[in-house]
Amino acid sequence: MNKIIFPNNTLFRIVRAVHKTHTVLFKIKANVTGTVLLTQNFFMMNDLRSYTISELKTILASYGEKPYRASQIFSWLHEKRVSGFEEMTDISKDLRQKLSGDYCIVHLKIAEVQSSKKDGTKKFLYELHDGNLIESVFMKYREWNSACISSQAGCDMGCRFCASGIDGCVRSLTAAEMLDEIYTMEEYTGEKINSVVVMGSGEPLLLLDELLRFIEIITADGGKHLSQRSITVSTCGIVPKIRELAEKKLQINLAISLHAATDEKRQQIMPIAKKYSIAELMDACVCYFEQTGRRLTFEYALIDGFNDTGEDAAELADLLKGKMSHVNLIPVNPVKERDFRRPDGEKARRFKVRLENFGINVTIRRELGSDIDGACGQLRRKRKKQGSEYA
Ligand code: SAH
């Protein structure tokens, strides 16, 4: 956090100037001594697309406007996807001016797109308005298109095999930014996205409120109107947040990054495992299933010689037996900075068959985009390194 001291009477003008240009994103808090603390967030939160319809109603009521205006504006933002307030032609000029004085609509910039020649997968590197970079992936399946989006720029979870966490987390994304990852992909590809996985960089349950706002907006009638069942959220296992999410009784899919069946092994590759044991994690998963009726998915990155033996399969089956679950095996994506290797195809298939013999539902994740910067966070890291070399 930067700490800057302003004379009090300049505060208002500085806020307005910053707001109007949308170039610097700070939260301004004046404390008793007139010191101003600037933190990233305030203006990002002010993107009007981050607000649910009921929040828009409250905003509009504060301008003395009728509630139906909220649906009109919501549709301009999320269905017609205007780039500025001036395009909202059935909204009075006076209201548009008020809105643009207090809120903004800020779009992601496409920094790079890599397209797979094999299967139509496209990896997007986006620049956020504060210069941070994030990645999203557009995936083409036979019957539908899917988007894998990031929830944070970087990640603090420190999983040993993951490229996103190498430099830590810079900040969380707003609902508007997560939505814009999808909107920009749809605009660029000219194709409709039918399902969304929050499995890019970041730990989405650490920004649960913003994630819930994102889910409410993207599923709302009058916007993209995606069904909750078309959304999957992946977590490394923040136990209290899984329980909090369960209480919302949503119909979204929850994926748990498990990757090892014992605490001892999991702790070697996932620092979060030192905070929450597998037993606590499983209890939270049972709670999620009881509250929502939704089957959970367990992600298991197969790492050669580490978690891919017959004994590992037996331990995993033991952990999941009798639970409504599905295991997604992902042969680990090699990351340049790490020395994990994936087992060969035959070994991966053997692991799958062993689980099946124990009665576990299991698939090996189909690999998409293998000819482009594969592992999560690789493209962003490459660009960041180039940036620092040229700086
Ligand atoms: N923080 C969340 C979501 C982001 S990671 C989570 O942990 O689930 C999305 C998924 O990709 C997780 O299952 C993660 O463990 C997996 N992953 C990350 N790096 C990987 C790699 N190099 N190979 C295979 N899977 C990887």
C-alpha cells in the first residue's frame, strides 16, 4: 500500500481527476490526521458492470430513478455490452451524465492471443487497466465452447507444480473484470461461450463475495443468462469458504484440487494442506454435497513417481469411496521453473483403471491447446520476463 500525504482541500479534486481518467486505480481513505491511504480497488469496484441488478436498483434510487431503469441499464451492460454510457440511447442524458460521473466501464486490453492449430483453443493474455496481466483460455468442444478464467492476477497459494503462484498474488479481480474475460473472448472469436470454469490463476474462494457477485450477474436474466450448472469453481481447499459457499445452496459445480490422498504427501506440494487436513476438507465437501446435492469433482494432477503408484490409487479410492464424486486426472503440465514430470500415457491409464476397479468415477482430462503455452500462468510469466528484460 502506498501512503501519500495530501493537504485535505485537494483531496476531492484529486479523486475526481483520477476517477475521470481511469488510469490510476486507488482507494482513498482519509484518516483523522488528513493522511490519505491509497490502495488498489476503489475505482475498479466502481465499474458499473460489477453491480447486480438489485445493487443497480439501489444506485438508481439514490438518483431518484425508478427501479425498472436498473434492468434497462443491466441489459445495456451485459446483453448489448456497450463500451460507454453514451451508447445507452434510451437513458436520459442527465442520468447518463450522473452515472459517468460516479462510475466507469473499463475494458480489458488484449495483449496477446495464441491459437492452437490442432483444436481451436485460444489463450488470451489480457492487460488490466493498472497494467497487471492475466490469462484466460477459450476451449472448443464438439457441442459447446468453454472459457477458463482467472480470478486473481497471480496467486498466493504456492502449489509447487503451478506456474501462476511463482511470483505470488498481485491482486484479486473484480466481478466486472471476470465478466470481461468472457465478454472479450466472445467478441474476439464471434462465438458464444456456453460454460465457464474458474480455474485460471488465483484462488477464487479467497474473493468469495466478488465471486458470488460474478455468478449472480452472469446467470441473470437480461444479461448473459448462463445456467449455474454451466459454472465450475475450482479451489485448493479453503475449508471455511467451502462451507460458506455451501450455505448459498447454488447449483454450480465445485472442483477440489486434491492431488494427493494423504496429508503427508499433499503437504509436500500444496502449502494449504498444512492449514487444513484432508479430513477437514472431506467434511466440508460432504457439507457442500448435503446442502446443494451437487456431485464434487476432485482434481488430481498425476506426477511421475510421486502420486501415480498403485498404492496412491488405493489410498485415493479409500478416501472417496461412498462419496458422490468424480476424479479428474490431469497429467501434470511441465512448468519450466519446476521439475515435475508427467507419467507416460500407459501409466496414467493404469492409474485410471485401478480407480475404476475400486468403483470410482474417473476421467483423464483431454488435453487441449498442447501446441501453445500449455500450463496455467506460463504465458503471463513469459510476458512479464520479457517486460523486465526490456525495462
Ligand atoms: N486455486 C484454484 C484454481 C486455480 S488452479 C485451485 O487450486 O483449484 C486450477 C487447477 O489447475 C488446479 O486443479 C491446479 O491444481 C491445476 N494446476 C495448476 N498447475 C498445474 C500443472 N502444472 N499441471 C496440472 N495441473 C495444474
